[in-house]
Amino acid sequence: MAVATEEPPERQLRVMPWWLVLVGLLIAAALGWLVLDLLLTEADRATQPDTRATLRIDAIRTGLTVVAGTGGGLALLLAARRQWITERAQRHQESVAARDQAHRDRVQAHAESVAEAAHRHQDRQSSAAEHDAAERRLTELYTRAVELLGNDSAAVRLGGLHALERLGQDNPGQRTTIAAVLCAYLRMPAPDDEPRETEVRRTAQRVLTRHLRADDATHWPEVMLNLVGARLVDFDVAGCTLVDANFTGAVFTGATTFAGATARGRLLLGAATFGDVVFEGLTADGEVLLDGVRGVGQASFDGAAFTGGLSCRRAGFAGQVSFRRATFGQPTTFDATRFEDAVSFQDAAFEGALSMEHTEFGRSAAFHSTRFSNMALFRWTVFGAEALFDRAHFADAANFGRARFHSMASFRDAQFSRPPQVEQARAMVDAGHRWPAGTVTERLDDEWLLLVDS
């Protein structure tokens, strides 16, 4: 609050002594006497008696007039001084009243400021007390729920899971911690084939995943899953939003689905093991890592969009794999990966470079109408059955150097921006191959043909 500026003190008023008035009267009398004396002296110089008498009367009249005028002037001066003193006293009273009012205003403002500060302090103390009470209650509920989760009884553990879910739903600030606790529970070793524990883990999975769907009213945003090495049964994150999810080394049993999920940040699935798994419609803006994955069932990536790139090195798939209509936005690698059953990349689009070096296809590999917008490397790739590149489009270099075609290779209606490189590539004799235009073959022996760069 602004403080009023203090007014400068007024000059002290001095009281006029009584003798000053007496001196003024004496001066007036002396002045009148002096004038009278001068005029009478001049009148006495007149030669004629009548004139002298008239002049003396005029002189007396003039002297009295001077005395009266001087006295009147003094009276006017005193009256003016009295008026000035009266006005100055009024101004002084007004100034004193203004200062008194300003002082009262400052005192009032200070009192109000002190009262407001005291009220704010009281509010802070009250809020702090309420916060402390809420935190204590929250801690008690959290501790109790975690204790239930560690109980020997499966039914009690289920109750602990639902208690944690309720706690997270009512307290958004605790959701990250609760998700971390549930992930830690799923990462813990579980007894093999223990039905009750399996049901508890299914419930923990559902508690996590049902709050990861953005269109759900109970959505928990920005929750990250750390399920490294976890054993997951029928894991279902279809339509969920996964933020920097880590499933490295996880074991997925039963039917696993990531269909329609959105992966923000990296999606880590390296060294994971799958049964049947569905990634159809997955959208990933960060890198997806499938290095060292082991798939014992079928895997479908149809319509998936790997905007941030896909790495699938040294992986192994025992069942059929499908990447139909999938989109790969960044460099993609399947180096040293083995597909034991049929695999299809029909209508897929590789916007970045593709590397399938040392990759093995146990059965047919279908690349019908696949578009390669960047370099495509199939060096040392082994095609154990049909290699079908019909109507494929290679907008950049294509390299099949030292590849092995154990069955028919078909490039019917395939388009190449430049002749493919086939140095030291080999193909079985009489397999019904349909090579790109200009491809030259030489017979090595009764079983193999050697492809030569034209």
C-alpha cells in the first residue's frame, strides 16, 4: 500500500509584541508633530495676520490628517495581519486535519494488511493441515493395498489390486506409482500353472490396460509400462496408448494383441517370446525393437504403421507372419531373422531403406506389389521356398548379392529404377524362375544356377 508523503512543517508563527503597536503610534504622532511644526513655521513667515491665521489652521488640519492617516494605515496593517493570521490558522487546521486523516488511513490500511496476512497464514495452516491429513490417509490406504497384494491368499491379492485401482482413480497424482507397483508385481516370478495366481495376474493386466485407452473415461495419461521379463497371459492392449513401453524379455502366452494400439516413444519388445500375436493397425511414432524375438505362433502386422522405424534382427518366427499393407517410415532391418513358415509383405510400403541380409525364409516369401522407395538389401538372404516379387516396385537400388533361391523366384511385372545387383546369387535349376529383364544366368552344376550382373 502506498504511504502518503509527509507535508513540510510550516514556518513558526511569531507573536507581535505590544510595544510594537506603541512604537507605531508614537511614530505616527511624531510624524504628525513634525509635519505640523513645519507647516506652522511656514505659516508664521506670512506677512499678513489674516493669511497667517488661515495657514496655521490649515497646518493644524494637515498635521491632524497626517496623524489620522498614519494611524489609519497602522490600523489597516493590523487588520490585514489579523486576516492573514486567521487564514493561516485555517490552513494550518486543514493541514493538521489532512495529516490526521492520512495517519488514520495508514493505521487502518496497516490493520487491514495485518488482518489479511493473518487470515492468509491461517488459511495456509489450514490447507497444510488438510494436505497432511490427506497425505497420511493416502499413505495408509496405499500401504494397506500393497500389504493386501502381498498376501498369501489369491482372493486377498485380488482385493489389493482393486484397492490400488480405486486409489489411482481417485488420486491422479498416484497413478504413475500404482502402475509401477502393478508392473513390479507382474515382473515377479510366478508359480507355474497355478490357476489362482494366473487369475490374479490376468486381473493385474486388466487393471493396467483398461486405463490406457484414450477414449475411456478412466484414462490414465502418460503412464509408462515397465514389464521387462514379465510373464503375461492373454495380454491385451488393443486400442491402448503406450508411452515408452518396455517389454524386453517378456514371455507372452496365450493370445496376445496390440491391435490398433498407439505407441508413443519407443516400443521395446527385444528378446520377447510370443505365442499367437496380433499387431494389426498398430501406429508407432518411435522406433519399435523386435530384436531377438521368438514367435512360436502366428504373428500379424497387417496395416501397421512403423513411422519411427522397425528393428527385427536375429529374430525367429515359427508360425506364419504377415506384414500386408504395413508402412515402414524409417530404415527397417530384418537382418539374420529366420521365418520358418510363410511370410507376406504384400502391398507393404518401405519408405526408408530395407535390410534383409542373412535373413532366412523357410517357406514362401511374398512381396506382391510391395513398394521399395529406398535401397533394398537382400544380400546373403536364403529363400527356402518361393520368392514372389510380382508387381513389386523398386525406386532405388536393389541388391540380391549372394542370395540363395531354393525354389521358384518370380519377378513378373516388377519395376526397377536400375538393374538389380545379383553378384554371386544362386538359384535352383528348373524351378520355373521369372527373372527381371536382362538377368543373365550361368549353370554351375546339375542343381544350381549362378546369376550374373548384366
